[in-house]
Amino acid sequence: MHVTAAYVKIETHAEYDTMDPVFNPSFTFMSDAYEDAALKQICSMNGVKRMEDLASNLADSYELIEDVVDYTDSDAYKSGELKDLNTKDTKITLELNQEPSVEGSLKTTCALSDALVLQYYEAPDATAAAFGNDLSDDQWKLLSQAKDTYIDVLCTAPLVATNLAHPLLEEIGSEMDAKDRVFTFLCGHDSNIASVLAALDAEEYELPGAIESATPIGAKLVFERRTNAKGEEFGRLRMLYQSVKQLREGTMLSGTEAPMSVDLSLNGLKKNGDGLYSYDELRTRVADAAAEYDELVREYGAAEIDQAA
């Protein structure tokens, strides 16, 4: 068999090993008024009045993580590098050109939760993955809750999501307008999916077969464009992801062994009988979400100018 070499032009938009601005979940606008409003909104969405209480519902998750990793028996804890886990010591920092950041026990438990979940996916022996603990599916979900809450707290408040998701929303909109495009693949992060869905005002959803609540490892947020015989265009939004079983068994996905798929819905948009949106309405929602950034800058930038005056 004769093989002809194919030369593919590689396009780059950032220096090697630096974050592409499209996928960098950092703040491109910041003011004192905006920061104050965003932090208040984060607290309100999580049903608390003080930032320190944002992880107050994670006591069971913290306790399970602590038990699984023998937290207080670790060298880092004994040396004082790690402190007692506390559900009321959360601190969030919002800075221009930086990702939102968390300090306190939530940051520590997120790192532990993330590592344990990945270990569960990779290790053939589930008990060994949990350091000798035989955890149920519900316990794995509880263990993942710390990481899930971390992403939710940092990325899904509307004021925050509008800011973080803006470059990616514009890129998605551009691709949706490309009529000759058959397939586009944009590879980002779980924080990108979380902020984009929040900016689009997506309804809450459940992911069967997953232990991560909203953005499982390797999840894909899919925008579909479909055309009927009349030339009318329709849109569909769904989440594709691998089940825990598929991840743990390293299942090769195919037409007969498909990934999990959950249709997503957007508040205020109506689907037809086939569960599809008008493509124009879906495109408008993406455009409106991107335009919210300009409104945010006008409102909170003006507030900053007024205070200075």
C-alpha cells in the first residue's frame, strides 16, 4: 500500500505552554463595584450571606475525604503545612487578568477530591483507588461534591460567567455562523463548560451514570445544527460524556458503544415537538450572552467612574 504524506498547516495563537485567551477563564474586566456585586451574587446563589460560609454544606464531603486519605495522619498535616478542614474558612479573590481563586479548606478538598476521582477512573481496583475503603456510588458522588462545588462557586454566578466565558462565546458564535463548517472541535476546560452554560442561562440537569455532577472528565458540550427538507435550520444542545463504567473499563466508544448523552435546555427558549430549537433563536441566545459582557462593562465601569467623581 502506498501512503502519501499529507502536510497539515498548524495554526497557533499563543506562545507554547501559555493559555489560549479563548479558553483562559480569567477576568478581562474588573472594577471595585463589579467585584463587590459578583461576590454578593456568588453568596446569594449559594444561599449564604458570608463568603466564609460558601462550603457550609460540604461537612459530609470533607469528612469522607479526610477519612479516605487519612488526612490527619499525613506528613503535611503533622508538619503544619495542612490545617484542619473547616467548612467556614472560604475566601474568594477576583482580580483582573486572573482566574477566580479560592483559599481555605475548599481549595484543599477540591485538590484531594479531584485526585481521588481520577484515581478511581484509572485504577482497576476500586478499593485500592480509595486507599482500602470500599466506597459505594453514592459515596464517590459525595467525595466528588467538594470539587463540583469548587467549580460551581467560581464559575457559575451570572456576573462571573458573563466575564469568564465572553471570549469563548464569541468564538462559538463565529463557528455557528460558518455555514460551510461541517465540524468544529474546541478543546477547553471544565470551567469553560460551566461558565458557558451559566452565561447561556441553562436549566439544571442531571447526568446518569456519572459521579461528577455537572462537568465529568472529558465531557463535551455539543451545539448541533440540523436542516430539514424545507431548508429550515434547527439547533440542539447536549452534553456528551463517558459513564463511570466506560471510563473505568477504558471502553472504546463506537456506533454501538456510544457515550452518554443528555439534552440540555435553556431557560426562556421553547423547543419544538422533536426537542429542537430554532437555530436562529439558539444563535441569538449565544449572541445575547456575549453581548452581556458589554452591558456589564458599561454598568460597573460607569459605577466606578461615578464613585471616582
